[in-house]
Amino acid sequence: MRHPPRLGLLLAGAALALVAGAIAPVGTASGAAPAYVAAEPSPEPVDPPAPAADGPPVLKVSGNRLVDESGATRRLLGVNRSGGEFACVQGYGIWDGPVDDASVKAIADWNVNTVRIPLNEECWLGLSNIKPEYAGAHYIAAVKDLVTKVKAHGMTPMLELHWSHGQYTGNSAGCADVHASCQKPMPNAQYTPSFWASVANTFKDDPTVVFDLFNEPYPDRATSNSAQAWTCWRDGGNCPGIGYEVAGMQDLIDTIRETGATNLILAGGLAYSNDLSQWLKYQPTDPAGNLAAAWHVYNFNTCANESCWDSTLAPVAAQVPLVAGEIGENTCAHSFIDRVMAWFDEREQSYLGWTWNTWTCNSGPALISHYDGTPTSFGIGLRDHLRSLDG
């Protein structure tokens, strides 16, 4: 989900999005925390994380299921831990709030088995516009440390590219900045392949780590031609309405596989990952055969009811694993995500709530009010449902 940097812009953007029938969630979901949210310090852990009885599985696509090494069906059920996409580029840290062992254990205590970790490509690559203390080796070390903590509590780490380089000022632009300070419609050919090559080389010897290629593509906002938008999504290049050279999903999959990494890869569709209507038609080729479809949904999206899910999601879920990387609602309650979870449970597919951050429901769906795991009214729905699931 994307977030504007000021509350006034957030509310104005929400009104515009609703009038225009925008797909993109508004608020702080899927992007940075608002600039007005004070960052909490990230204390160093006093003790190393206690090892979990069972580490996370190595996941492999088998038909429309994710399976572990024994062939047992697995589902990715969990939360997003936002911060790594925006704090570094905004110049005040690497994470938003604590990422010590106690705070990661609090996530696991909800019966979570997966933590999605949004990243910023300029911070990972150490570009000159990022403060050195939050860039390059420092940023990578912080990500590796959080991955280690997540795994130590038996949870699957999911790394995804959230904010990226490239100037876009067209329809639904998040900002006019060329730098990775907001959500862009597509990855860029200049830096994104280098980002994924580095991430894949860093974690290729750890196949428990999942790679989510690009948070919420929206090339469909740059062109009214559906075929052009889906072709751009898969193949990249010079896409209509986008002023920078695009790296398509196929480019990124190829880049990752060329490193020798066999990790599970997720690819979200159009309309901020809310549209999978032609995902199967334009499905990229994965030489490792380990590719799943990613999807995002909020109560104000276009595809936000069972009729749409039955007509556009069910065909995808019948052929490949389906992972709802972000589910949420702006009602400060959980009646909508209750419906989403029920639909996915019936089909044994995966979902993760947005987001494990202490924002208010007015600035985006926040699952918690404190990093000890105290849930918001919205978060109670996800927490209680995850705890009710067997295994």
C-alpha cells in the first residue's frame, strides 16, 4: 500500500482516489509511514534470539500449492513489518520502531509463520542520496539481522522491493522525485536488476527466504490499453506513459535465477497488485519452476468482493499458489479482512496483514498499538483468526 507524507495529502488523496475509482490503497498501508510519525529507536537486543524448535521450511511450488521438503502443504500466514522502505530514504534510521528479539517474538506469538519485510533499492545499493549510516553495507547488515531474528522464531522471511528509483509524474504518481521516496508504477532497468542480483546473492544459500519482486505495479495507470500494461509488466522496456526504462517481471526473475538462487518468487499483478485478471496469460517463465502469484486487497479496492474473487482470483489459485501479501481495511475494524481470510482459508491459500506498525487507523491499517503485540481493533481480527488455525 502507498502512503503520502502528510495527513492533509492523505485525506485529499483518499477523496481523489475514491472519486476516480482508484485501485491503490490510500493511507499508510503499503508505503512509508507518514513523515509526521515519530520513529521509535531500535534498541540492540540484550541477548541473542532463542532458537525456535523448528525453523521455517524451504518452500517449493507444486501445482497450486506451496509445499515443504516433505511434500506437506504450507501456507504463508502473517504480517508485514513496514519501515525498511522509508526510514532510510527519509534520513532517520533503517527501521520504524524496534526490531529487537522481543519485538519479533511478539509477532510470532500471534501464531504468525511469515513476516514480509519491505525494502528500498537505493538504501540497499548505497546510492549517494542516502545517508551513509543507513545505506549499503549498514542497511544490508540490518536486513540480514532481522531475517535471522525472524527465522529464529520459526517464521519465513519475505523480502520485497517496495520503493524504487525512476521519475514518474503521470496518472496516480506518488511523487515527482526520481529517487526511491515513494511508490513507482514499475521497477526500473537502471537499478532494480542490480538490487535483485545483490539480494539473491546474499540469500541464495538460504532457500527459506522468499522474494517478492515488486510491491504494487500500476503500469495500467500510465496507459489505458490493457495489453500494453500487461506487456510492460512482464517484458519491461520503454512502456507507454512511463518516462524511464522499465525492468519487467521476466527481467527480474532471470536476474535472480542467474545467481543460482532457487528461492520462492512472488509476482503481483496490475492495479497495485489488486488485478490478476490476466496474470496467467502473461505469466513470466521461471526456469526454477518456483513462482507464485501475489495479490493485495483493501476494502476500497476495485476487486474487493467475493464475486470478483471468484471470477478473477479463483482461476489463478487453481493453477499456481496465491499469496495475498497485503490485506487490510480503513474502517478501524476487521469485518472486511474476515471475509478475505475465509475465502483464502477455503482454498488453502496464503495471506498477510498490513501492517505490524503503531500507526493510527486514520493513517493506514495498523495491526498493533504497541510493539509488544497489543492489537488494535483491526488487529484483533487477524490475531484471533491466526491463533484459531490449526498448524
